[in-house]
Amino acid sequence: MLTKRVKTAVIKKAAIHDQDTGSVAVQVSLLSRKIDELTAHLKKNQKDFSSRRGLLQMVADRRSHLRYLEKNDKRRYNALIKQLGLKK
């Protein structure tokens, strides 16, 4: 689970403007951070199947957000992929 401090830092890094907390870029950045933390948890706790299900849901959600961003704003999509280090 992300702490408030970490979540604020992720939002500031991906935000388009000062009040931005819900744009696609921010949502994808938050999901990526949560996915990273949950992946580390699942490496230690291999039999935690409910967390694995949540991880798969987050990955699918991030994939749909990225697909939307790629379709509507290719430039921001490429910048976000590069910033997060995700592969196409």
C-alpha cells in the first residue's frame, strides 16, 4: 500500500498542472507504482492468490488506460512510457 507521501510524490511527478490528480498519466503512474510494490510482495508470498488477482486487475486497468492514451495523445503516451520505463 502506498503511503501518502509516496503517492503525493508520484502525482507531482506525473501531473500536467498543479491541481491534476486524475489524468490518465497520473493514474497510470500510480498503478505502476502499486504494481511494483505488489510484485515485490508476491515474490515473498507466493501463495497469496487474492493479491495475485488484484495484481492482474491492476495490470489490465493500466493496459486499458495506456491504450486510451495511445489512441488519443500519442506524444504524451510516448513520454509516459519513457518516463515509467515500460516497454511497448
